[in-house]
Amino acid sequence: MSSYPQQPQQTQPYAAQTGEPPLWAPYYGAPIGAAVKRFFKKYTAFSGRASRSEYWWVALVLGVVGFVLQILTGILGAAGSTTTSSGTVPGPGAVVGLILIVVFYLAILIPSIALLVRRLHDGNFSGWIVLIGLIPGLGGIALFIFALLPSNPAGQRFDQPTA
């Protein structure tokens, strides 16, 4: 028997105990579930800020979902595929997978850009820097580096507190 007092079991969700910040504020140290939930709640919000944890957890989840959809498309396309002298023709199931991929990427396009703009705001950069991504090759690398940068307290100028 231990002489240390027993610690109470955690019965409340993480956010309820720590007091999750309001949606207009960044959630530093956000767990994966809270980050994804906030991503969908702030679907088209280009104002405000997003912490690194909010941004990268969502990037991980969206990347995994996209990867799974591509694997599914490959599996569906392999069923009923034919081999010809000019190559392999995927089966009819590939069309279903491609439709799912297109719908998924169209559904997350605007919210992903909004999240990136909020992440840029947290580093005290203008959201218009997202247009650097239109530069082939180097633009994506530059945005990746901007998303990696730590938060800057001066980024509070982008906050718009709501009651």
C-alpha cells in the first residue's frame, strides 16, 4: 500500500477541465480532437489566429484521410482492371474512388486556406502571404516554413474577440 494520496480519476473531457479558449482565440497545445473540431467550427473564418498545434493536427488528419482515399481508389481500381499492350486500364471502381477524392479535396479547399491564413496571423503575417503558394515549387516551401514558425505575440492584432 502506497503512502501517497490517491489521485482522482479524470472524469471530465480535457477541454472542460482546462477551459478551452473561445473560438476567436488560438488554442495553444490543442489536442487532436479539439483541433479538428475547431477546424470544422471555423470552416470559413479567415480572421483570428490558429496555433501550431491546431494547424498541424488538422494537417495530419486531412493527410491521413487523403492517403486512405487514394489507397481505396487503388483497391477499387484494381478490381476488374485489364492489362493491354499499352498498359493497365483500371477497373470501374476507380471512378467511385476518384469521385470521393475530388469531393473530399473540394470540401476542404476553402477551410484549409482559412486555417493557413489564421496560422499566418498567429505568426504576425498578413493572410495575403498565402498567395505565395501560387509560385510553383518555392511558394509551397515558403508557406511550409511560415507554418512552422512559432507564435508571435504581435499577432494579437488579428484577433477579433466576440462576446
